[in-house]
Amino acid sequence: MRFLAFLLRRIVGIAAVMIGVSVITFAISHVVPADPAVAALGDHATDAQIAAFRAEYHLDRPLPEQYATYVVGIVHGDLGKSIRTRRAVADDLADSFPATLELSFAALAVSLLVGIPAGIWSAIYRGRWPDVIVRIAALAGGSLPVFWLGLIVIGLGYYQLGWFPGGGRLDTFVPPPPTRTGLYVIDSLLAFDIDALRSSLIHLVLPSLTLGYFSTAVIARMTRSSMLEVLGQDYMRTARAKGLAERIVVVRHGLRNALIPTVTIIGLTFGSLLSGAVLTETIFSWPGLGRYATASAISLDFPAVLGVTLLAAIVYPVANLAVDVAYYWLDPRIQRG
Amino acid sequence: MFRSIRHTSIVFAAALLVAAACGPATTPGPSGSAGASPTASAGGAASTLVWYSDVSDLISLDPAVVYEFSGTLLAHNAYETLVKFEGADLATIKPGLAQSWDIKDTGSTFDITFKLKTGQKFASGNPITADDVVYSIQRAINLNKSPAFLFTDIAQLKPESVKASDASTVVVSLPKTASTQGFLSILTFTIGGIVDSKAVKAKESAGDFGSGYLLDHSSGSGPFIIDHWTKNSEVLLKANPNYGGTKPTLSAVLVKHVPESTNQQFALEKGDADIAKNLSPQQIKALQGKPGVTTASGNSLQLVYVGMNATFKPLDNADVREALRTAVDYDGIVNNLLSGNAKKVQDIVPAGLAGYNDATPFQADVTKAKALLAKAGQTSITLELLVSTGPAPGGAQWSDIAAKLKDDWAKIGVTANIKQTAQAELLTTYRAQKGQLVLILWGPDFPDPDANVGPFTDYNAKSIAFRNGFNDATYADKARKAAVITDPTARAAAYKDITDYMLHNGPYVILYQPTAQFGLRSNVKGFVWSPVDWTDFASISK
């Protein structure tokens, strides 16, 4: 019952965030000193064409009325029509979001698989060379621009060594698996399509390394510091005093407690992966939401920008909600509080 | 329970990634990328041309809708037109689906009678008839999408202007205020693409003239048919077995959306791409001499220019405008900034079109420019130079060209304050006649001098002349008359008069005409870029 109340509170909170985000985005996208109709139709359009376009997108109506029309649309599940692609924004999002989701999951996997062991390793060998290596790598991860990193990764992994493909989600002549989730790895598994599975996995390697480097660094640092804190606790000394093997002391007693703060930032990290995908997607020709958002913003495609923003506004709190729910089960103290 | 699921999923994810990283036979192959599968939907890499470019502008493949660069390239290869230009030659209109055409002055109209070739078929196998031509033109007019103004405004057509007099004869009536030459050049463009009316009518839904279907399918008679379009990723064209012309040697063309030019260059050098479209001049230079790759260039009809708003003092003074034109170092822009990827053109009609005026009297003459300013009673002028973000045609950044202009003008005492904005914002200001100096480009809507001379001279057309406050009724009238002259010699003379005048009196600093640069694999033969932004894939082999 308490859990349901907790869940309900969070969902109401998400709805409030969405309304706020939609108002702010709508306002900002309508005060830029450029006309979306001009952006869409360009240099050559006649005044009559511009006027017709403005009428089609209700740009000739007062701003509050435009907002009301937009909200009514959303309530009916209609996110409007993109100015740039001339398609329903919902369709565009359905096309591009799974690609970003897949890339973000892969990057998150990289961050966890590399970040957590690196953090532990670094904490155990505090002040010695493994720690120094991890800390330098983490510092680099936190400070290298993604665009530069992406070009280096592609230059090395694709151009120089030829181990990985240079971009896209599948090899040139591998047809995509039948769409169920839009995540090619999952879809190709469901369809038992080994070619597509292999191809989609290998295409994920370079972009997920690029996108995941920053969050790997964050997770490694977080794990290191919380591990250091845990390693000095009384119960660790007790566990050692009981004669337990060091490995069991670290993994069973140390890691389990040290991971709690790490779990907290996974939700945040996942959100930042989604938004950080913009540059990675451009470098790796990844047909995802980030690239869609950039192209939409450049062409003042405000229905698309609003759609992307709303989607991001859902994803962030939902990812955090998922973490909170996980927490709720993990840490009994939260259930009480 | 929770923990064990988490462990399992992490182990599973790890296994997948490791498997991917260690997977054998995954090295991208020399042609057609990693592991060209035998189940290849394109029928194998050997006869498939892989074309890398930024196709983010693609919104439709319907010939009555496309007006974007990528859409033009693709639709041109899937549809045939009544008449056409071949290769890079825009001077001679040649037979397409029509074997002949005849222009008759009926007194009240110009009637153009097209005789269709016999035995021509669409990809579906349906015969091509006069009804298809009438349907296609009426369809474009009725749909009224971006390119429709070419028919409705420029050629001044109404749906009833097009009639089939028998199964292989079409008559189009133009009002005498429209240019027959202009109309014929419009017909060479994608909007003139003839669709299979039987097939398209079968796909019509809610009065959309089948545009929902033609958005990502083709129904034409061109050398290729559209196999699929995966949004934001690729478009695959396959050879049309019923094509009536010389059969293409390529079995398929795959257009991949790759926005990053470095990525395009890598893929070209690795052999994954056969042609890369969006390489910078530096990348083109870097490719030269490398094994397995070559470069090609193509003309464009664009002009990069500065509009000088004559409603703004002191730009209302013709001597001030002439001084600004005189001071610019055009050779420096073309040779240094653009590494030669452009042609020095100083008049309002680009090279390649009838009416091109090759006079280039201006080149960084500081003394003369200062004298002109003195004559105008000006010693120091401060103006705002509006410029877009991003790269300009020819390869330099818009801001670099603006900086060069600022330097050149500083030498004659003119201070240009550069204001850089997004293209959309710049256009909003420019269209409202609120710019002072605006650095921008123009490409003609159809390959005819009227597509430049009209907008550049006619204030009432509310295009470029209006935006720069250039209101010269005499020359606007001369431009309108030149457009409808049917005798080529008389037309050329009329345009010579107009362009000579505009060279010194127009409110424009025409800077250059860019060339398009491409990276190619050495085995790609027969590639010719048309100045109207497409290439005939049927003439390419590899």
C-alpha cells in the first residue's frame, strides 16, 4: 500500500514536470526571432506559400490558442506534424527513439561492466599503480569532448585497424530484422536472425564505447569513493576478523553496500546518455533521436522539438523512478522512511 | 531474485559484447562493408553503387513533391520526363518520353504539342500514354506542393491547360506572358516526371493523388525503381527491367545517409563507399594521390553573393554600392579560401545557362573604390553584415567569407560588423527587407536565365530585388519581356543588355559560382554531375 502511494506520488510528479516542460519549450520555441515557415520553405517561397504554411501549422493564431491546440492534440495522442519531415512527430519518434535507446543501453552496459570493476580495483589498490591508471582514465573520460573521442575511436577501430564498421546500425547488405521493439539486437534475437544480430552487435561497439566513456568514468569514480568508505567500516574489519577470504569480504560485504550510491546515479547517467547521444549519433551515422533533435532544432521544427523534449522529459523521471523502485526493494531503510 | 536477474542480464550483456568484439569475419570488406551477405537485398555488392551523402533533407520521393537536393537526385533516376538535358549540358533540350515537340503561337496562347515515343513502358509494364502525361502534370498542380509554383506561377498553367488529343499526343497551352523556353526547362526537372497513372490511381487515398504511396515508392519509367527507404538510414534503388533506354550496368544504387564528412572520407578510402558527396576541399585535397580513390567535380548553378539593401543609407547611393563591389578580392576568395572550388562570376546569371555574362570587371581596386566613396561624399561607413552559420557552397565557412569581406572593405574605410545567425533567422530578416548587407546564395528554380534575372531585377516579384530595395521598373519590364522571347539570338541579346546594366547598377556583390566536389573509388566510371543537382546513375559503372 505504501509502495503504491509512493508510486502514485512519483507519477503525479512526472505529469507536473511534463506540463512545465511543455509550457517552457513551447514558449521558447515561439520567441526565437525567426519564422518556422521561412525556415521550412526557404529563400524561394512566395508570400502566399508562407501564409498558407502558417495557416496549416496554426502559426497565424495567438500563442495561447496555439498552445491549447497543441495540448488538446497531446491528450488525443497527437504530437502534431513535423515541419521538416512532414510526417507525424509520433511516427518520427517511434522511428528514431529505439535506435537511441539501444545505443544508450549498450553504453550503459559498457559503463557498468567497465566502471564498477575499475572502481573496485582502484579502491583496493588505493595509491598504487592500478589506482593511478584508473584515476587518469577516469579524468580523461570526464574531460574528453565526445566529438573528438568519436573521431579518434572511428579512426582507430574502423579506418586504421578495420576491426569494426564505421557507422550505421547494420552492414550495408544486411536487411533489418522485422520490427517488434525497434531495438535491432532484441528484434534479431526474436527473429533468430543471426546475421542481423551479429551485424547489429558489432555496429554497437564503437558508438557505445564513445558514448559510454564519460559515464564509465563517473561510475568508476563513484564506485571507488564509496568502496573506499566501505572498506574502512567496522563491519569489514569484523568480516576479516571472522577469517573470511579477502575476495568474499570485498564482494559480499563491501561491494553490496558500496553499490547503493552507484545505483542512484545509474538513473541520472541513463538520462545523460540519451541526451549525450546527439554528437555520437552524428559521428556514427546512427539514426537516432539525437540526430533527429539536432536536425529539427536547426530547421526550427518546433512540433518535433517539442515532441523530443516531452519524450526526454518522460525518460528522465521514468529512469529515476525505476531506480527508486529498485532502491525500494534493495534498501529496507527506504521502505520505512 | 532481483539480484540474480541483474547478474544474469549483466553476464548476458557482457557475453553479447564480447561475442561482437571477437566475432570473426567481421572485418569490413573491400567493397560493400562488413560481411556483404549472400542474402543481400541489393543483389550483391559488385554491381551495386554505394553512395554516401547527407540526405537529412529527404522528405519525399514523389516527383510532384520533391524540391530538396536528395529527393531530386533519387526521383530523377526513377522517373522520365517529356524532355531532358543530358549530362552537364543545359544548353540543349533533348527528347525524353516525347520524341518531338512543336510550339505554335495561336494568337492568344503558345500551344506546345508533344508527340510521345511509341512502345514505352512503365516499370509496372503498363504502356506510357498521353493520359499518363496529363494526369502527371495535373496531379502536380492539384497537389500544390513545394515545386508546384513552377507550373502554376512560372508557366502559369491551370489543370485544364493540359490535354491529350490522342493516345500519343499531348497539347499544353501557355499564356503569352509565360516563357516557352522556361516551361521546357521546368519539364526537365523532377516535377516533370511522368507517373504511371493506372498504378498511382489504384493507390489514391482520401484525395491524396497517391502521394502517400509515392512518398517512399516509385511508379515511373526511369532506369531505377525505389526498392525501399529506411528513414534516416538509406534508400535503395534497383534497376528497372522495363526501362526503355540503354540498360544500366549497375543492378542497384544504395544511398546511405552519412552526415559526418570524416566518416564519408574513411568509408571511401576503405572501399565501403563508392562515391562520397559531402567532402570538404581539404578532404578532397587529402584524397588526391591516394591509392584506389579519385576525385571529380561538377558545376552548380548557384551564386554566392552579398545583397546590399538600397533602402538603407548610404547603400541607396549607386557609387557606394559600386565601391563595395570594387574593393572585394574575388581571386583571393576563389583561390585561397575555396582552394579553387569555384568560378569567379560577377553577374546575375551563372555560367552554364543561356544569358551568362562572362564580364568580371571587379578585383580589389582600393584606389578606385576609395574614389567612388569620395564621389559619394562618404569617408567612413559602418554597416551590419548578416551571415549564416555553417559551411558555404565551395567549402569555406560562411563566417570565413564574411571575415574576408570585412578585411577587404576595411581597406576602403568601410566597417562591416559581422552578425552570424541561423539560416532561418537570417532569411526572416532578409525577406522582410531588414538586412543591410546579407551574405547568402541563390540557385535558380529551373535552368533558364529567367529563373535568376526575374528574381534579381523585379521588385514586384517580392524576391531578391525586393529584399534589397532595388526598384527599377525599366529593367524589370525588360526582364519580363526577355523571358518570353522565343528566338534564341534575340533572347541572348536582351539578356546581355540586362546583365550589363545589373553588373554596375544592381544592389549585389556577386562573389562566385561554386563547384561541387566528389570523392570516387577509382573503378567508378561514367560519373557526370548535372548542374541541376543530380546524376544519371544509369550512365555509371563500376
